[in-house]
Amino acid sequence: MIKEVQSWLRSARSVAVLTGAGMSAESGVPTFRGENGLWRNYRPEDLATPEAFERDPKLVWEWYDWRRGLIAACQPHEGHRALVLLEERTLQFLLITQNVDGLHERAGSRQVRRLHGSIWILRCTRCGDEHEDLTARLADIPPHCACGGMLRPGVVWFGETLPEDAWRDAQLAAQQAEVFLVVGTSAVVQPAASLALIASNASSKVVEVNPDATPLSSFVAASLRGPAGQVLSEIIS
Ligand code: BJW
Ligand code: ZN
């Protein structure tokens, strides 16, 4: 199957990629679900919802600050670099990511759409101003804006809508892609997971890269069971 996928990717004029937390696992960033996932120790409704932030902003910020410190110490891996190579050699390419860690951008990917925002962006809950802050650990928790309002992480929590532009571009890319790669996502969070169905319905060859089966595995054109770093390096060469 590796050889076949290699040749699909070589001949495709249009490729789109959807990545999830498993993409960053080999860099040392914990995934959400599964054995060592973040949700093993924390309930999503306690930390990743607007209600949780309203209830206890300090607790939510402590979790995000801890994750910012952890991610700052991580480096992109060979799989991130393989996707940069794929972008460089493909006529029409879009990398759609659910990840908030910024590792794709650090590896050199340029056409990136972030469906769930960025952990490095801080947004004011009062004036709406937002800025990037790459400090590994913030000095004040919770941080405040110059206007006096409280800042929040620039990520998309459960119940919030996705950034409109990114979501529109992602849907379009899924419809147009000849090959649609789905890497390291459990495919349970909507609407991100629906992109694979959009691609499949548009006759794209959907290829899944994941050590485990997911709800997508039964209908994809190829299911490559293995870690993202190794499999992506093999299929993009
Ligand atoms: C490896 C690996 C290795 C391990 N290599 N792989 C329909 C039905 C029911 C509910 C809903 C519905 N539609 C919407 C909802 C509600 C909700 C939702 O989906 N709930 C379900 C969970 C039930 N969705 C929302 O609320 C979303 N908003 C919304 O729908 O607004 C309306 C709207 C509709 C249409 C258009 C636009 C808007 C918002 C969802 C926001 C998700 N936010 C989070 C937190 C982000 C901030 C943060 O980081 O803290 O996003 S939750 C968390 O899950 C995070 C992730 O991006 C997301 C997805 O997780 P992911 O990436 O798949 O990670 P894991 O851990 O689940 O899986 C890792 C995978 O990697 C596993 O499969 C491993 O096997 C694999 N793996 N090692 C390759 N080395
Ligand atoms: Zn402000």
C-alpha cells in the first residue's frame, strides 16, 4: 500500500492534509484521548469550554500555561518536514490542522489553516484585541490586556464556532483534493472530522495515517497503521 500511496501523491495536482494531536505525539506533545492523553487527567468540560473559563479562569490558564511550557520545549519531527516537502512539490496544497501547537509552521509549512486556533495567541475578552505571545511561561495568570480586560487563549473550545476563513478554505480544499491525507486524529471532534467525508464524497482518495483504527478507517482508500513520522517519511519520498 505504501508504494501505491506514494504514487498517488506523486501524480496528484491537488493534495490536502488534515492533522490532529497524533501528528505532534512524536515531538513529545501529549494527545487528548487515549492511553496517555490529556483527558485522562482532566475533564474537557472543566478546561476546554467557555463556561469553564468563566467559572475558573485561573485553573484554565494554569493548564494552558503548563501546555505552552511543554510545547515550547518540543521540536518538529521528520513527519512535519515530510509535509513541507509535499507542499513544495504539489501544485495545489493545503495543510489543515486541528493542532494549536504551531509545530507545522515551525517546520516550514506555509499553506496552513488552523481550525482550532493557536495556543500562542492571546485574545482580550473585553476589546477583542489579539496578539501572539511566545513566552513559554506567562508572568501573570490570568494575563490581562492593556485595556484592563482579561486575556484568553486564542483556541477554539467546545461549543465555539471555528474561524470562518479557515473553515471555508478547509472545506474547499477537501472538495478539490485528489488525495486527502488524515494524520493522527481520532476523528471524533466535529466539524473537523467531517472534512474526510467531504473529500471522500468528492471522490478524493482518502488516506489515513494512524497507529490505531478510527471511525474513518472503514471507508478510507488506504489505512496506513503506524506513527506519523515514519509513515509520512515513507510515503513522501
Ligand atoms: C498517532 C500517533 C502517532 C497517537 N502518529 N497518530 C456533532 C455531533 C456531536 C457533537 C457535535 C457535533 N458537531 C459539533 C459537536 C460539538 C463538538 C464535538 O465535536 N463534540 C464531540 C467530541 C462529541 N464540537 C464543537 O463544539 C466544535 N464547534 C462546533 O461544532 O461549532 C459549530 C460549527 C459547526 C459547523 C461549522 C463550524 C462550526 C468545536 C470543537 C473544538 C475542539 N477543541 C479542542 C481543544 C482545542 C484547544 C486546546 O488544544 O486546548 O481541540 S478539543 C481537542 O480535540 C482539540 C483537538 O484539536 C480535538 C481533536 O482531537 P485529535 O486531534 O483528534 O486528538 P485525539 O487525542 O483525540 O486523537 C489522537 C489520535 O492520534 C489518536 O487516533 C491516536 O491513535 C493517534 N496517534 N500517536 C500518528 N505517533
Ligand atoms: Zn483589551
